[in-house]
Amino acid sequence: MRAVLAIAFAFVVTAAQAETAEDRQCNAQFAAAARYLNSGSPEWKAMAHHSMDLNGKYPDDWTDDKALDTKARHRQDMDSVLGRVESGALTIEKVFADVNACETRLGWPVTTLTVQRQPPAR
């Protein structure tokens, strides 16, 4: 019985963890990269799935009372990356390389990314 309670407690503690800075940055990179990919392409779908997989690690961020704040934070993070690309402080190739580093860190298959389109002005 003690082992069952210990496992249940460990699960609750794990589920309640806050999003790490690394995962938050990866999510921003996935979203920014997707803006340079054709909607519905396999690469674009990979970025969407990566973001959903990361979001799934932090269910407390998506409760009714936190979902809007989480969405706003994710949008701000993506806009920050896109702003740096638009200003020339960061290249989209560097964003793609960062995406591949995130995929490797997370143990996911590495996606071959190339610019497929220019995103509309924000």
C-alpha cells in the first residue's frame, strides 16, 4: 500500500511541475519555425505535435483558470523569437537549428527544416 501511495504522490508532484525555461524556449522555437513552413506540411505538423507534446507535460498550465495566461505567454514567446528574426538579430536558420537541438534534447526525431514561405507581417 505504501508503494502505491508513493507512486501516486510522485505522479501528482510530477504533473504539478511548472514549465521549464528550456521547454518554454523550445515551444517558442517550434511556433516560430512553423510560421516559415507551409500549413499542413509534414514539417509544420511536426512542429504542432512537438508543441502539443510539450504542453502535455504541464497539465496545470492548461486548467480553466490558467489557459488564457498560458496561451498569452506562448504567443509572447513566439513573437519575441519572430521579432528577433525580423530585426536581423536572429536568422531563421538558427531557429531551425535550435528546433533540431530541442528535438534531440527531448529524444524526438530531428525534422529537416527549410524555409517554405515567408510569414505575413505581424
